[in-house]
Amino acid sequence: MYTLMIVDDESAILEGISRLLDWKALGFERIRTAKSSFEVISHVVDWKPDICLMDVCIGNEYGYELITRLGEMGVRSNYIMMSGYDEFTYACEALRCGALDYLLKPIDGGKLLQRVKQIIVEKLHGTVPEEIGEECDPILKRPYPELSPLIRKIVMIVAMEYGQHISLKSIADRFRMNPTYLGQIFIKETGMKFTEYLMMYRMHVARSRIMETDDKITEVADEVGYTNMNYFYQHFHNYYKISPLKMRMGVSGEDTERKNDPE
């Protein structure tokens, strides 16, 4: 029914946003992603996005400048600007060019869902299914609003950067916290170590890619942050009790799921 366009120059961000909400349940039958202004301009007329999530910085260009150019081309959409910078100037420029909101990264799933629902009803004159409620973390199986603000930020970072080299220390440095203390907080609230959560999330994404795409196993491993294939195969087999190749060769998703695995 609707088309979503996500524009960001980082592949992990594109993947993370694509998985952040149940877009299909919200009525989005097509999700298009672009990593450059050129790619957007080349395809946007055919894509006809109903909602566009646009990064404030796309390479060396600004997202709000791209929105202005699209407007001059006669392209209309409902824009939501994303940014890792809490800069008042960026927010003002985003709203001035017609963006409906300015969300900070890591994107809060609850805030994004609320805004998308509002656009569907007020701008697209559609309806939102009653069963669409608060999004749950796929590993913890808990609605995001139930998590503390700090833990929500951590799991959102993982959802967007799982393919990169991230660690509890690198996240603690962002928050200017002691990594040991942060690790204790994470364990207390989630019941698991951060390294366990990160591994489980990577396995969750890897399984989806193996079952839903034709990507090579080596490509999937690299996408979810494994540069060592032996480690990937070991973790995957220990987690799902089956090899990635055998899973793809016909074992049903239901048979290959862990008891507590998402989906």
C-alpha cells in the first residue's frame, strides 16, 4: 500500500532502520534504500515514496538540501530527518525545508512508530491496525518502553551497528561511563552480558539473511560483523544446532529456531 524510502550512507543504518519496525504490518509493501543523493534522484520518480527517512548528512551533502532539490523536481513525500548530531541549526534547516520531524540516532523505535502512525493517519489518510503496538526487542522479548533509557540506547546502537566493530567499551566511551559499571547495569536489567546480547542479535540477523536471501554465507558473516569465518560457523552452529548451509538447504525455519530465538 505504502512505499518507504530510507536514505543514509551507512549500510548498517539502512539495515537497522529496515528492521526497527514491523513495516509490513503498518502497510508498507515496498522499502527502498539509498546511500547517495545521486541514487535517490535517479530512482525517486519511480519509487514514489510515501514516507522518507533521510540522514542529515549524506556523504558530503546535506539531507535538507536534497529535500529542497526533490521539491524543485516536483517530488513530494513525508520526510523525517535523522541525525547523530544534536545541532539546533540542523534541526531548524530540516524543519524549514519541510521535514515533519528530526530524530536523533540511535533512532528510538517508539518515537519513530508514533510519528509514522501519525503520518499514515493525517497525511496519507490511512488507518493503522489496532494490533500494531509497542515494538519489542527481538532478543530480550520486551517492549522498548519497558527498558530504561540507557539500555534502550544500547540496544538501539546494536540494532544499527551490529555489523561494525562495537564493544561494551566503545559504547561506554560514548556515554563517558566506566565499561565495567555499564556492563553491570546491562546484566542487572537484561539478565545477560552485553557480549551475549551482541552475539545473539548477530545470529538473529544472520538467520534472517540466510533464510530470506541468496547472499553467500561469507557475505552474511561479514555483514553481521564476523571477519573470521571459523568463529561465525562455530557461533552459528552452537546457537542453532545446525550449520548455515544446512539451514538454507531446506530445514524449515521452525525446526531451526532456538527455543528463545526471535521470529
